[in-house]
Amino acid sequence: MHSFLKHLCSRYLVERRSTMALPALLTRLLPLRRLFVLGIGFFTLCFLMTSLGGQFSARRLGDSPFTIRTEVMGGPESRGVLRKMSDLLELMVKRMDALARLENVSELHRAGGDLHFPADRMPPGAGLMERIQAIAQNVSDIAVKVDQILRHSLLLHSKVSEGRRDQCEAPSDPKFPDCSGKVEAVFRSNLSHLLDLMGSGKESLIFMKKRTKRLTAQWALAAQRLAQKLGATRRDQKQILVHIGFLTEESGDVFSPRVLKGGPLGEMVQWADILAALYVLGHGLRVTVSLKELQSNLGVPPGRGSCPLTMPLPFDLIYTDYHGLQQMKQHMGLSFKKYRCRIRVIDTFGTEPAYNHEEYATLHGYRTNWGYWNLNPKQFMTMFPHTPDNSFMGFVSEELNETEKQLIKGGKASNMAVVYGKEASIWKFQGKEKFLGILNKYMEIHGTVYYESQRPPEVPAFVKNHGLLPQPEFQQLLRKAKLFIGFGFPYEGPAPLEAIANGCIFLQSRFSPPHSSLNHEFFRGKPTSREVFSQHPYAENFIGKPHVWTVDYNNSEEFEAAIKAIMRTQVDPYLPYEYTCEGMLERIHAYIQHQDFCVAPGPALPGAHTPQSPFVLAPNATHLEWAQNASLAPAAWPPAHSLRAWLATPGRACTDTCLDHGLICEPSFFPFLNSQDAFLKLQVPCDSTESEMNHLYPAFAQPGQECYLQKDPLLFSCAGSNTKYRRLCPCRDFRKGQVALCQGCL
């Protein structure tokens, strides 16, 4: 019987290639009704087995009982096939019931009519019934277990889900351990599949998808430019999970309901651009916005607790936020510590090392609701380059071509101002009537404040309020306006860069004293001691006049003088390179290819034998440089030979010290300086040298002539200062318009 059915399967495959329909084949081979029913069941089984591409195989009939084993499970479609297969086999059991009651082989042989197959190859009806039941039970068992198998095959399925037939999975073979690393990422210009990956059902996702779709052409052009710049440079393809924790129901998803009511959109702008950049760069991508999706993709065991993942994590990198970080820690159990080096945390305002180090933060009063994760501080990725301790992720603003720029310059209204603020609460700024009254003497003031039925009472009557505008209409308003004015809040959003890119001058308030976690409710509890001297420090420090004016709004004379000067000032639309699509692609490409926080630590910390540092005192005796005749620099990124080291003045942070010299503080270089030899070469007299945990070390203390070295590498920090210490600061150069990357970092 088995040989006969095998023969039928083979005949079906042959006939299928010759386009003969299955019913016609059955009509030829199975004229009798009872065997026709039997054939239907087994032909269905043959069809399912072959349609799965050989994913299932059975032992010989002589082996008892029948067993079916899974070879490869590709995705949810396989689960559906298994269910259908199990159902069909159960149906077969019912249809075979009549055959099973046949008394002997000869009766079945007579029922076969013209078929005349040998009787010795046909098992008794009852034996056949048992075997069919065994098959059905095995398939049923497989269907129950298939979810576990599917989770362990995510790496393959993520490739399939990309919808690219020209990409294939690199084989895993111990004879060729580097094979998977030779799969190169290919730039993508069509983002339609990304829009599918992003999902739907939330206003936040709808907003993000509209933004991505609107910027598709710019992403494609940026990819083309970067490809030309990189030339033959290798780019390994990574498998990446993006989990947007703040959009999950478990975190409250407070943003989605406010998208259409003037709520903050900065985070969604950034996440949309991160997704686009990762996808355009050619990486395998999976996006989750629910806890259930996260659990499924991570392959966490059922329930919660400290159980580790049962199989290796199928993702090279995970991009998430603080909400997602907490969710992963809760559900990954002991595996969280193992895999946390692969995590990248999108952190709007930054996390300084003193707050990140759990023990140190607890002992020294730096513990907040957001810090103490013991990650490498570079794993935190910010919206603006607040501190070099973190990685600057950023976002993009729409870039204009030269024709568009000229049209904007010609269409500007010299006396039109737009106020930064879509929520009525922003207009409660104390003293706004005074400076808005001054502005109203010179300019027509426009607002885009959300309202449902009546004009918000916080908006003065002389302000022309357009209500909440869709992004394209808001862009058109900016292209007509001369001035974009902020009230001091929100801090560091994307709108000022959009305004400047559309030819507006941005006017903002100076904060005196500066806002920080010590004196302002908004920053209280955030894992940073950063002092904010204006509403948008990046615009003030990295762009500045004539595009950005920062004044004291409480000083009427200074404010009015600024308005008069602005009306006389002509500016071109301007967008910093690092906020273009190409700039963001360049930056994220460099991070993905070079940042690796899972490797062993670099130079040894104090206490171990350390070789003499490869530095020399610069000719002007002001700082240390990498010695030209030194041995090859260690394999580090950024390249160690770009290091320049200064001794800061008392009370000065390394961030500011490096900026004073036109450079950027580079925390990854601290280990090279963390030795007594570095102080000696700077001609610093160390009467004593000690190693302690302190986020200001290495440093030189006066009086006392004491030199202090860092004991814990997680505490190396560009941020922080104390009048007692002169900090030893590692600096590097940077690419024009790309502060995150050194000149040799791409």
C-alpha cells in the first residue's frame, strides 16, 4: 500500500509538471469510489509535503510508528500549513474508517479493480489505520510546538519578510566561520515595504508613515550620494529589531492620542527617520510597538521571571527607548545582561555616566527614574549632540534644492512671524503679552495652536491662529514667514531646524540662570546635570547668527533691538549637513559598522601592568599628541592616532575644554590617558597617584599635587566639573558638518 501511494505521489509530481489537472489524474488512477476517497486524502498529503519544499519527511512504512520531523520553519505561513495538514489527516482517518473494516487484503485487492498491485505490499486495514492515526498525532504535536520553532528561525524569516528575492541567508558552517559576515548590505530606494513593517492602527504610526513617504525621494538621493562616497567600502548587513517602547499600551502610549491635538511630535519624527535610515542602509529590520510582539521576536519563554532565552538572540542590534529597555529587562530574564551590549537606547536628552553607573549613582546621589543601567554611555543615542559621552543619533529636516531656495527667498514676507508652539499651554509663558506686544508693532503674528470649537483664550486676539496644520501646510507657512519665535518651551525640538531650513530666522529666549535638573521641573529626574542656556542650545551653539538670535525676553530694549535688526537681515535657507538624509545615513552607517560594545575592554585599568603611553608633548607644550614614531595605534574607533589631550582649567568640563580648541571630547580615548605617564608627559608633578571611582577622573587636584586615575571604565565622562580638579581631557577632530564623526571615522 505504501509503495502504491508513493507511486501515486510521484505520478502526481510528474503530471503536475505537464500541467495535467489533479482531478483528471485522479480520474485515471482511481476509478473506484472508496480508493478515490483514499487518494484524495493522500494526494492532499503529497501536495502539502511537496508545497512545503521538503520541509517534512517520513520514515519508511516498516518503521513503526510513522514520524514526521521538521527541517525548516520559515514563518507564520508554515503554522497555517501545519494546521491544514493536521485537519486533512483527521479527515482522512474518518474516510479510512470504512476501509479499515475490510476483513482482508484480498477484499481490498478486489475493490482495486484494474490496479493489480501486489498483495504482499499492502498492510492489513487495521495496521494502516494505526499508522494514519500516528501520522495525524505527530502532525498535531508538531503544530503545538511550531511556535517555538518559528521563534528560533526569525533570522531566516526576517530575510524572507524583506521581500527581496535577490537576498539569501548566508549558510552557517563551522568550516566557514566568517561566511555570514560577508553578506553585504545593499542600499534601498523603495520604502514601500518599510511602510508595511511599521504597522498601522495608531495615529502615531500614521504620522510616521506619512513622514517617511514624503521623504522617500530624499532618502533615495542621499543613499546614492553615500554609496558614491563609500565606494568599495564593505558594509555588513545586520539583523535589527526596533522596539518603540513608548508606543506600547503597557507604557501608556500617551503620544498617539495627542498627535492630532498639537502634542509633541519630536520623538515620532526621530523614530520615523531612524527606521528609514536603517532600512535604506540595507539592514534586515523588524519593528514592534507592542509587548506581545516584543516577546515573540525575542523568543522569551512563557510567563515572566528570570528564565533566560532558550536560543541565541536572532538580532545583532536592538534599537529601543527607556520604556522598551525596562520591558526587555523584565521579560528577557538572565539573558538581558548577556545581550544588553547589543542594545541602542534612543534617549532624547541624554544619560551621563554618573547617572548610568548604578552603584556610583546610588552612593553619590545621581540615581533617578531613568538612569543606572550600567550600559556603555555610547549606547545612549540622543536627538542633538548634547554630550559626547552619548552617541548623537539625530533626525532629518527636508532639504531644498537651489531652485526651491531661490523661490523661497523671493516669496518671503518681511513682516511675518510664526510662533513656535501648537499647544495652548505653551502660550501661558509669563510676560508673553509684553514682548508679543513689541513684536506686534513690527510684524504680523501667526500661530498654529490646536483648538476644537473655539479660539484658545491663551492666544492673544492680535495673533492670526491657523489651528493645527498638517506638515505640508505648516512648511508652506514657514516658507512665507520672516521670523520663527520661541517662548522658551518646548526644549530642543525639530521645528526650529525646519524653520531655519525654510529660510526663517529663529528668535529664542536666553535662560539666566540656565535651566537644569537642579532648578527646573522639566529636567528634574532626567539622568543629566547639563545646564541649558537657551530653548535650543544646538541652534545657538552650532548655527548661531544670522540664522539664530538668542536674547533676554525680560529686557524690552534688547528684545526690540533684536526685532529691528532681524527685519534688516537677509538669510538663505540653511540646514546643517548632519540633519540631512545623507548626513544621518553617514552617521548611522559608521555607528553600525564600527561601534561594538560586546568586545573585551581596551587598555588595562590602573593596577595592572600598563605599557608607557604612546604620546609626546606638542611642540608648544600645551597638550599631548600621538607620537608619530610610536608603534601602530591599537584597533580603536575612532582611530586612536586622532587623539589630542589637554589639561583643563579648574572647574572646566572636558566637553568645554575640547570645544575651546575647536575639537570634540572623545570618551573612548580616556583609557589611553588613564596612567601616571600621561600626567608626567604633560609635566604635571604628581606627589601621589590614586585610583578611585569618580566621573571626573583622571584629574589633577590642587592643592596637594595629587593625581587621580579612573577605577571603573563606565565612569569615563566628558561631562562634569569641579573647581578642585583639573581634568585630563581626550579630544579629537570632526568632519565638517558632522560633529559625531572624526575626519578618519567614515
